[in-house]
Amino acid sequence: MKSAMVLVALGSNKPHGRHGPPRAVLVAAMAALDGDGIKLVAQSRIRSTDPVGPSSRSYANAAVVVKTKLPLPELLRRLKQLEAKFGKRRGQRWGARTLDLDIIGAGDAVLPSRLRWRAAVHGLIVPHPRLAGRRFVLDPCVEIAPDWRHPVLNLTVRQLHARAHRPKGIADG
């Protein structure tokens, strides 16, 4: 199988007993990602962001590019295992979390398919369906993968980032 470059977003807004505050959690998670069929190729800086939804805690957010030969479902399984190892529990959406890992994009891969991508609601969806509107993901991604092109929207991360930061009320030209 051919190696793929995969964009992964990381977030934390809850301290970990061993790793410490959210920023330190992300540093530890990035180190844990590198190995066992996954090679860390690039990482953004870690930034503090305001919470989205009902959570009141600020987040630490970052993004990485990894290179892997693993099929995307297996990579997702490993990311979920790492989240669990860091203490993430399934439950409340938008709640405080020690570690959140999301596959943002993987080359030109579209899952479940180009025809079903916009309608998909469960399972592995690549590219991430809410990427275009999430500045807390686009800000770190533009540092490390500005030229990655969203295979459905046909826009680069740089273009998505610019659109997300455009003042409200300014239409596309």
C-alpha cells in the first residue's frame, strides 16, 4: 500500500493527571502519534482558542501531518485508542475533553464517497465535514499544509482559512 499524508487536528481543554495542562497534553499526544506505522512529518504550534458550544474552558489546539500506510479506518481506530489512553470518555458533545483527535484530510481521499460525502452523518468522514467553518482547525492547518486541496470543495487550506477569517457580510467574489 502507498503511503498517504494525513492532516490530523488535536484539541484539549482538560488537564491530564500525568501530562498536565492542555498544552502539555498536546505535546505528549504528538509524541505518542509518532511510531507504530505512523510518522509525524510536521506539526503546527499550539494555540489557545475560545471554546465552541457550552464548554467554558479554553482549548489548546494544534494540527499535524502524519505519513502512514495504514488504511484510514485503522488510523482512526488508533487515534481513538490514543484518545482513550489519555482519558477521553464518550458522552457529552462539546464537553470538556483531555484529548480530541480528528482526521481532517488525507490527500485526495473522500469517504464515504464523493456522492455521499455531504450527506454522511456517522462513521469515518474524510475530509472532515465541518473543516471549512472551523478557524480553530484552519489556523494550525494553514501553518503546516497551506496547499492541501480539499477534494470536494476544491479549495486549498489557505483559501479556506482566508474565507473563515473574512469579516461577516463580505460575499465571495
